[in-house]
Amino acid sequence: YCNIITHKTKFLIKSSLEDFLKKLPEDSFIRTHRKYVVNSNAIEQIHFADSLILLKGDKNVSLGRAYKNDFINRYNIIK
């Protein structure tokens, strides 16, 4: 099951996160942790030292080690 959290509401769907990610637009969504997929338009700040991504609506998610390099390369972030 996946919990989908939007700025307005929450949904629970019966799908793996990997399968759900395949249905989303590649240019707007990225996996940041084994538990999280983030809409890049919702990112407000990135704290690499803390491996934390701050999102709109006072929410935050972890940036996992396994996903950090992909995140940096995808958004051309200079480290």
C-alpha cells in the first residue's frame, strides 16, 4: 500500500511505490528514499548535510544515501 499525500488531502492506494512511480511523469517526480517519492515542484529547500528535503506545507522527507547521487545529477546540483 502507498500513502499519497497532497497539499489538500491524503489517499491510500493498493500499489507498490515502484509501480506507482512508473505511472507518474518522470520530469516532475523523483524518488528520494526507499519510502518517498517527491514532486520536484513542491521542493522548497534541500539540506544535504542533514539529508533532508523541505517541502511546501511544512513537510519534510529524507534524502536516502542510495538516491542522493541520482538526485544531485538529475537537478545539476553543484556539491
